[in-house]
Amino acid sequence: MEKFKPGFVLIDLDGTLIDSVPDLAYCVDEMMKQLDMPVRGEDAVRDWVGNGVQRLTERALVNSVDGMPDQDLMDKAYPIFLELYKDNNAIRSSVYPGVLEGIKWMKENGYRVGCVTNKAEAFTVPLLKDKGLYDLFEVVVSGDTCAEKKPHPMPLLHAAKLMGVEPENALMLGDSQSDVKAARAAGFHIFCMTYGYNHGEDIRDYNPDVVMDSFMELPNYLVAK
Ligand SMILES: O=C(O)COP(=O)(O)O
Ligand SMILES: [Mg+2]
């Protein structure tokens, strides 16, 4: 692929910037204990992340990526999860190796960067701040910023509009099929990370433009200053 210089780079959070599963799994399992139900563990939770905390709670309750719990159970469980995650969203989570270096390289080379996530804003902002990432982004679009979440293109188009950049001139960095679908529908270029969460599937099967093992590989595809 020929190197290019997008006018804007929009980066996914969970599974791309930050390994947030340890905190999410802790909260899922504490919730399950409070409900007198079996704990689910990190491996299961890793396959369920990517569609927001409400969908994660539903999946934990039914112990499957598909299906819906009874509304009564959900009404009991979801406030428990939210309360737990409020105090446990940046404790066990960590920034992936290479992320800071990659973003620093982009900024040194004149790139403008933003963050887009399906995580609700009440959790997104404190997590990015705790990990020292928040100030790197010109725009942060959370799961409840727009009427639709990824895989819908709306959050990406919203970010591009705020930045005054045409979608065809924008690049998304993500980890999941929702990122690929949202980027394709919005007209963004899309690079994906191999290390993230994609419901247990290989992200290569979703044909992003580029697949990378680390943000350190960005200079292989993006033009330097
Ligand atoms: O599922 C979530 O809460 C967020 O996931 P995302 O940051 O990968 O969009
Ligand atoms: Mg993700």
C-alpha cells in the first residue's frame, strides 16, 4: 500500500488504545456474585466487549454473545454493573505497548487525532484522563454522544464533521468488526490491530485496509512530515 497522509485519525478505545477487559471482567464477576449467579471470567468477557456496557451486561447475564436476558433481571443487574464500573474503570486496565509512541509519532508529524468508542462518556473520559491520553485528542466521541453507536457510521461522521475533514480523507484505527463496518459505511480508511477484541474472530476476516500488531507500525503506512 502506498503511504498517505489522512487529514484526521480517529482511534477506537477498548482493545485498540487500552486493554480494559481486566476491569470490565472484575465488574461483571462482582455483579454476578451480587446476583447469586456464576462468575464468567476474563476470557468470556473479552469476547463480549465492543458494543457498550449495556450490551456487555446483557451478554454476561445470558452467558453468550447473542440473546437477551429477562427484563426484570436486567433491571436489577445493570445498575449494579454501572455502580461497580464507576469505581473500577481504570484500576486494572492498561495502555497497550506502542500506543503512546505511535500517537506521539503522528502528532510530531502533523496528524490530528481523535477518539471514538462505544463506551459511555461517563466512563470514557475518566479512563482516558487516568491513562494520560485525554489531552492528546482533539475530539472524543463516546457511545452515548450520538443517537447511534458503531457499527453505525454516525459517530465517525460526527467526528469528521467536528474536525472539518471529509470522511474519504480520514483514517480509523480499530480492533473489531464494528470498527470496520462503521468505517466502510462512513467512507473512512480503516486499519485494525491484531491484539484487540473481536468476539473471538480474526479481524483479518473482515478485510481492513491494513492489519497491524502495534501502533509502532504506523510509519510504515503513513507519510512522515
Ligand atoms: O464495548 C464498549 O464499551 C466499548 O468498546 P470500543 O471502545 O471498542 O468501542
Ligand atoms: Mg474496540
